[in-house]
Amino acid sequence: MSQPYTTFQLGSLTVNRVGYGAMQLAGPGVFGPPADRAGALAVLHAAVESGVNHIDTSDFYGPHVTNQLIREALHPYRDGLVITTKIGARRGADGAWLPASSPAELEQAVHDNLRNLGLDVLDVVNLRVMIDPMQPAEGPIGEQLAALARLQQQGLVRHIGLSNVTAAQVAEGRRMCDIVCVQNHYNLAHRADDALIGELARDGIAYVPFFPLGGFSPLQSVTLSGVAARLDASPNQAALAWLLRRSPNILLIPGTKSVTHLRENLAAGALVLPPDAAAELDRMDAGQ
Ligand SMILES: NC(=O)c1ccc[n+]([C@@H]2O[C@H](COP(=O)([O-])OP(=O)(O)OC[C@H]3O[C@@H](n4cnc5c(N)ncnc54)[C@H](OP(=O)(O)O)[C@@H]3O)[C@@H](O)[C@H]2O)c1
């Protein structure tokens, strides 16, 4: 049995709920070229050949590296492939993640993404808010979003999303323009956005959890391993299946530089968690 809601609308674009996040394809610390360039290209080929039609990237991964790999592997892009990117940050010479959110920097970032991806228009651009680079923090985003909306009006951007944002910033953004997705840190062990997910689901807006498998701190839990073993699945598959079950507006973009892991993650789309298993994972948040 497959999951209900296998696709979702990102504005005018239809994507499968299980996609792929390209960040891991850059070098160590998401900086510089990949250690295994051929392997990185193979992951991208395998993703689209397996039916992935939603790839998440940014020009500040590398910088430029993941976008250039995507272009080399997949351009000209097959019909229906949706590439979501993000702007608002840049990398320091030492790999530091720095804000780059003046109107001029945002415009430059859109043009950098267009050039490096080989596109005339970007499908979805997330404004990555950097008030606190590590977590959502309150503060105005109106000036940045207005700059992105102008680039949309110029025809360079199809749809706008937000990333690393608070619920108040989402509300502020939605008063200014159509927001098709919110990309925030969320997974089995990090659930600060529970209320926001429900709010967005009611209005048909996608919620795209980054670090769905824990990112640089892989999810590890006896409960998760136990549930996965009972289902004859891996813990990562159970964690992804839990996210899919959590809300119909959740889209997955797990990241990997391994074709084996990619296939494992995509197979999670067909893993159905029985109610008792889901309830057990739900309770993990309470420290069980
Ligand atoms: N908006 C933002 O601020 C933001 C921040 C971070 C990430 N993102 C986006 O979100 C995407 C997902 O996040 P992420 O890639 O950082 O974290 P993630 O998907 O939670 O985890 C990736 C890590 O898990 C490992 N992994 C993946 N599949 C596995 C499997 N089946 N078995 C064992 N290990 C597995 C990967 O290693 P291997 O390579 O060895 O498989 C990698 O170390 C990124 O690719 C990026 O596009 C956005």
C-alpha cells in the first residue's frame, strides 16, 4: 500500500512528496567541490531516473557547486522537474554562513542561480532568513521579500517560499505575496513547528522540513530502531515515513551523496506506518 497524498502542489507546480536535497553533494562542510564528483553526478541521475521531480538546492552550497553539478548532470531538464533554490546567504572565504540579504545581493543571487542552473526562470525561490543563521528569530523580513517579489514580477522567479522563519514572519510574508512553501528545521526529534505545519496545511502551503534525518546530527533512538525493525525497514525510512504521515503538506528532501541511501530514502515513500508504530514515534517527543 502506498502513502496517501503522493503529490502536492507548489503553486502551479506538481511535485512528488518525496524529493531530494542536493546540499550533501558539495565538499566537506558544504564547501568546495565533492570528494567524488562522478558519484555526485550519479546520485543526481539516479534521482531523476527514479522519478524524483523536486530537487532542493542553493547557489551558496559550495558555493555554486551543487547548482553546477545539477546543471552538468541534468540539463536540459526533463519536463516536470522542479528545482527549488534559496537566496539570502553567502559563504565567507573560510566557509562561514553569512547574511546576504540586501536587495542588491538578493538580485545578484537570483542571477547567479539562473546562470549556474542554466535556467531563464527559477521555479521556486526560498528567502532564507539569516537574522539568526542557526534558528528562526523574530525580525522584519518585508524589505527582503519585497525585493524578491520584484524579481518575481520581472519574470525571473515563478514561486516564492520562506526558510528559517517564525510563524509571525510567515504571516508577514503571506500578507505581502503568495508563499508556496516554508522550509524549516523539523524532524522526529525537533518539532518546534508543530502548530505552524497545521496552519499551513489548512491553507494548502507546503512545509518542507530540512534535516529530516537529523542533518549533521543523525537521528538515533532506541524507539526509532525498534519500530523500524518491526516494519522490516531502516530507522531512516521509518523517520521519513513518520514525516509523510505527520501532515499531507509535508514534502521530503532528504540529502545524500550515496545512490544506495537515495534509493532507501525514496522507498520510504511506500512505507506505511501502522497506527501503533506512528503513536510510538509520536511519543518520542516526550522523551520516550
Ligand atoms: N533551508 C535551510 O536552511 C537548509 C538547511 C539545511 C539543509 N537544507 C536542505 O535540506 C536538505 C536535507 O538536509 P540535509 O541533507 O542537511 O540533512 P538530512 O537529509 O537530515 O541528512 C543527511 C545526512 O544523512 C545521511 N543519510 C541520508 N540518507 C541516509 C540513509 N538512507 N542511510 C544513512 N544515512 C543517510 C547523509 O549521509 P550520506 O551522504 O552518507 O548518505 C547525510 O549525512 C539538504 O540537502 C538541503 O537541500 C536546507
